[in-house]
Amino acid sequence: MNRFYGSLPSIFSEFSQLHTLNLQGNQLEGHFPKSLSRCKNLQFLNLGNNKIEGNFPYWLQTLQDLKVLVLRDNKLHGPISNLKVHHPFPNLVIFDISGNNFSGPLPKAYLKNFGAMKNVTELDYIRNIQWAPFQDLDVWTQKNNTDYYDSVTVATKGIKMTLVKIPTILVIIDLSRNNFEGEIPNVIGELHALKGLNLSYNRLTGPIPQSMGNLTNLESLDFSSNMLIGMIPAELTNLYSLAFLNLSNNHLVGEIPQGKQFYTFTNDSYEGNLELCGFPLTKNCGPEPHSPPSTNNFSNEEKFEFGWKPVAIGYGCGFVIGIGIGYLVFLIGKPRWLVMIFGGQPKRRVIRRTRVRRSNGSTQMVQMS
């Protein structure tokens, strides 16, 4: 491997017939030379693992034949939202800008116009061939006599590797390890030819689009270390080719979809989502089972409740009423109605008449109570 350093020269306008430019893994710095925009036949551009600075080189949109664009692990920054042409990158099949400092929303306008990533006709001839793991792509390419591009380093299925030859059917988007934010656009579900999609280590929010279920050729999906919310769409069970899934360290909730490829994934695919439940996690969905209370305890509590509560209530009420009545008696004396209620009927005065004989012999009636 070479160890070039310094700035990229501005002499590429003299190489208008250039098809491939691979300068990955050097010490190149500075900004992209705009003279590259004159290389209209350029199909493969790999400047990964350097120290190139500046904003995203929008003028690359004019390279209509460009199929592989790798700018990973540089010092690029800023948003990616400026369109210079109506249909940017129509033939791009590998788009790797990971490990930079790009910000803002995901480049929806680019994703919408990746025409070659929507076309699966190139894959028809291998529909009945068992697709090899990414690690074995070189061997697979030689056996099947397929076309290939130059060497490139990719990170997929959680593994970073250098491919000496990459087949034209390999379709990858890697926007990981940046500062992209906002929601994942639904248009990403239109890229039916995708084999690998990596959006990990960004600041993405919102739910996982249901349209992801349309990516039936997808083998590697990494949305880890974002701020995604909501449930995992059941549509993802349609991804029968999916061999690697990483949704860890988000804010996903609910039950993990079951069936097909989802039976093959382990806890590592979901760790860090505290509200997820279901296989393969040990957390069950639904309310936690509670052990029934002991019969003896219940009986004792029941007896205790029906024993002391009525007594306390009666005692309290009697005490309050007694105090009230005593206060009334103190103020107004012993009222008749109170005597009738608490003292029974009032005693009637009995008048007895007694005859008293006087000394003169006459008698007189005397009333005695």
C-alpha cells in the first residue's frame, strides 16, 4: 500500500478518460479538486481513509457514470442537501461516506434518485444461486464469472473488510458514524437492490419505516446507536435474505416480530432497548405474573379487618356524640326531648288528696304530691 501525503493535485481535467481512481488509505489532505468533475467517464472513486476536509463535493453529481463512491473516514462535514442536477448519481451502487462529520437530515434527494439501486434485473440471473457471505465475495465472483470493480474497504454485517474484487451486484449504502439527524425517509424502501444498509451511530429519531419490508434482497441492516422509537415493524419479517440485524441502543418498544430470519438473531441485536420484549430476550411481553397470597394470611387479615374497624368506628362516633350532648346540656339544661330519648318518659306528678280532720270537727282536703 502506498503512503501518499499532501493535497490532491488539480490536474484531473487532463484525464478525461479516467475510469478508476483509488487513493484510499493514504495521508492526503486538503479539499477535493473540482477538476475531477471533468472526468465524465469516471466510474470508481475511492478516497477513503485519508484526511480530506471540507463539505460534501456536490459537483460529483454531474458524473452520471459514477457507480462507486467511497469517502469514508475523512474530515468532511456539513449537511448534504444541495442538488446541482435533477437526477444525481443515477448509476451509483456503492455509497460510503461513513466516519465523517456530516450533519442535518439524511440525503433524501440522493436516496430518491439512486436509480441503479432500485433496479433488480441484474440480480435475476442469480435468484436460484445461494448468495455467499460478504467475506467470500472474491471466491464467489471468480466462480460465477461476474463483473467486478476495483478494491474497496466496506463495513457490513458488523465486520470491516477489504474486498480485492467487488461484484457489480453488491449494492451498499453506509452513512454510519456521522451526525445525521431526523427521521429515516420512506423512500429508502424503494431501493430494492440493496444488499447492505448501515445508518448506525448517528442521531436519527422517529420510527423504523414500514417500507423497509420491501428490501427483500437486504442481507445486512444496522440501525444501532441512534434514537429510534416505536415498535419494530412486522414487515421486516419479509426480509428472508437478512443475515445480520443490529437495532441495539435505541428506544424501541413492544414485542419483537417473530418468524423467518428473526428466529436466527440473538440478544445482541436488541440490547439497550429496555422496552422491547419477546424472543430472543428473556423479558416476556404482557403483565408480570404474581404469586397468589397465602390462604392463611388472607383469613387472618380478613378477620382482623372485620374485628377492629367496626369497634373503632363505633367508639369514635359515640365519643363525638357524647361530647356534643354534654355541651348542649351544659348550655341549656336538661331539655325535654333529650329526656324523652335517653331518659325514657318523664315521670308524671301524682297528686293525692288527703282528708285532714280539724279540731272543731270539720274536715278539709289537702293535696299532696
